[in-house]
Amino acid sequence: MPTLAKTGNEAMAEAMRQINPDVVAAYPITPATEIVMIFASFVADGLVDTEYIPVESEHSAMSACVGASAAGARVMTGTSSQGLALMYEILPIASALRLPIIMSDVNRAISGPINIHCDHSDTMAARDFGWIQIFSENAQEAYDNLIQAVRIAEHPKVKLPTMVTTDGFIISHCMEKIETLEDTEAKKFVGERKPEVSVLDIEHPVTLGALDLQDYYFEHKVQVADAMRNSIQYILEIAREYEKQTGRKYDLFEKYQLDDAEVALVALGSTAGTTKAVVDELRAKGVKAGLLKLRVFRPFPAEEIAKALANVPAVAVLDRSDSYNGQGGPLFTEIRSALYGKAKTPKLINYVYGLGGRDVTLDELRTVFADLKKIDQMPAYNYFGVRE
Amino acid sequence: MSEAKPGWKSLPENDALAPGTADKFHTGGWRSEKPIWNEKTCIQCMICWIACPDVSVTVKDGKMTGFDYDHCKGCGICAFECPTKPKSIVMETEKK
């Protein structure tokens, strides 16, 4: 199995090279630029067979992806932040037409104020568009998740577009050691897309995307929700298959020292790695600290999370995006809803942190763990790392 | 008309439907003006047939024969493009 030094962006581009999609339509945007830039060089160098469409905007990129996917092609794209925002209009069309487009999104703050650094506000704003959303802690996970995303999206019982995210700059530009599959193994793992319909199949013509009014729109939307709920089992099935091949275990979330934890954090992305360092440090001092690192945010594994957190007395959910006076960040509101009405639930508080790429320090996470000791005195909705 | 519609469990996914045709869907009712053809001045240049966005200029044996009023939306492009003087297609207000 090749061991390589890759940034998060390079890792995702490498996964795309091995996947060798039929069509990639993309428009460059920091910090995701490199993914499609590197991939474009693979196209130019003849390393892939992909039809590469350099469009004039992300709106066009996603539109081209929808068209190509409807034709039956395996389609990928990559973007970030405002680029994803410009795709918003087309994202729910992709899911409604059940087109398994695969996207790498490098999480970056939504402007304004204008900012190019990491937070999760871009994909969180896209959470209700019927896309599967998978977060990655590091470059290795970015690579592994993107390979698995092809199978998840195209699974005949799923057929939902899927985005795999990394944290802007923190993962996208940080070089790490990763293990990849051999090209032949990757090719075998992803297989070929077997579309049920193709708008280019003139022997079996279909009308795709017809007007869907009061009498049918609702049913089609419930189908998307149902496919999303059902996808959990296939995400797990594909993860097990991937583990057999690579030895790397994937789940809906990772439990790190969680089972006997008395204080625990829930985090997404690179912050999970920072938290693990603090958990190790606290464990060495005899504090029963733990972490739940969520990998799959859509579908949201509510029952599984409720079960995993049931025996932890005090939990802080870390949100790298804000809902601006909603009842906490998006991850917190989901988890609190998942826990509501359960017989055994932890006390739960929320921290919004790291907006616009604000650095996340070990000290801040130590403070959060310390806050959990006095959780009864804490308000539900907090910030850390911001000047008052 | 009151046939039961399929629920989400049985409805085909993808919003993919059998190919349809506008032939059965009459859109001529939207029209506020209708084109009137004057066969006597018509030179059979077929410009109206090329320009019609709704394939509503009817043709038989290579000759223009009139309009398909079930589908003509009355946009007036045919009348605008008609090159004869006087015009062989003029628009008339639809009577209520």
C-alpha cells in the first residue's frame, strides 16, 4: 500500500485520480483550488479519462454536474465557501433527481466579513439540501472518505449526492503522511456507476426534472428523506468493506475514550485531533475525558449518538459555525434534539468556536473540559476563543 | 379523473417519468392574440415555420397550410418575420 506525503487537497486530488470520474466540472476557489487544479493537470497529462469542464462559475459547475450525472456519468466536483453558496440553488436539484454527484468541499467561513479560513458555516448552510455530508479529521480521512463516498452516493438504495469535507488550510494545506490504495484496488473498490436512467439513452427515453407541483413534490421530498435515513446502513456496510481492504476503521462517528468518560466533547473535523491530544493529557492525570468525533453529519445518526453519550454525565458540543441566536450551533441543536426524551442523557452545553479560522488551542480545550466539571453553573450557549 | 395517485413508497424515484409529449397538452388557451394567415399573398417561404417556437405552423407536402391553434401561444413571431408586403400573417385579438 503506497505511503505518501500529501496535503489534504493533494490527498483528495489523488483519490479523484484513482476514481477516474467520467466528468469533473469545477471552478477554482481558495482553499479548494488545488484539488481541481491538480486534477486538471492529471487530465492534461492523460492520467485520467475524465471530461474536464472548466466552467465560468460554481453555479455552472453544479449545473454541468447535474446534466452529466443525469446522462449516467460518474461526476465529481470540488469547492468551498462562497463557491458552495453559489451552488446552493442547484444542490437540492441534484438530490431531488437522485443524482449521485460526489463533491469535495474544503470548509471555509462564509463571507462577510470577507474571510478565506476555516469554519463549517458553508456546509452547515447546505445541510437541508439532501446531500450526504461526511467530515474528515485529517488528510488520510479525506482520502478514505472520498473513495467511500463514490460507493455511498451511487448505492442503488441511496442515490444521493455526497460531499466530503476537510477543514480549510488546517487540513487542505497541511502535509501529512497518508496511505493510499493501489490504483487497481481503488478502481476495483469504486467499480463502475450503474445508472438506472440516462437522459442520453434514446432507446429508453425519460423525462427528468418535470414540473412537480402540489400533488407530487411532497412525495418526492419524502423519498429523499427516506433514502437519507436508510443510507446509514449502507454507509456502515461500505465502511466495513473498506476496512477489510485497508485496515482503517470507519463508522458514523469515532468514540475516543468515550465509554467510561465523565466529561466529553463532541467535535467535527480537525478539532477532533486537537481534542484527542487534550483527552490523552487529561487521562494521564486521571481525568476521565473523552471525545465523540462525528464523521457523518447527514444522515444524522441521532439514535446512535444518544446511545453513545447516554452514560457520559457532562458533554460539550463544539460548533465551528453559529446560528446567530438560534438555540446553539447546528451540531448542538441536533444533538440536544437527539437526546431529548431519552431515559438517560448527559448534561449538555454548546461552544461556538474557531469562526473565520480562529486558532483552536490546547489551552482552550482544557478550559472547556474544566467547564464541564461545573456544568450546572454554565449557560447552554457559549463561545470560546473570542475577545470580549 | 379521480384515480389514486401513488404515495412516496411506490412513486418512481428520481422524479423520472415516462417520456411525455406536449401534443396532448393544449397550450393554445394562453393566447391573447391569434395569427391569421392569408393564403393569397403567402409566398411559401417557410420563414414562419422556421421561426415558430411551438411548431405550430402546420405544413403538408412541403407547403404551409395554416396554424395549430391547440398549441400556438400567439407570440406573433410568425407575423413579425413574414416578409411579404402586405403581410401574409397578421395578429388579431382573441375574442372572449
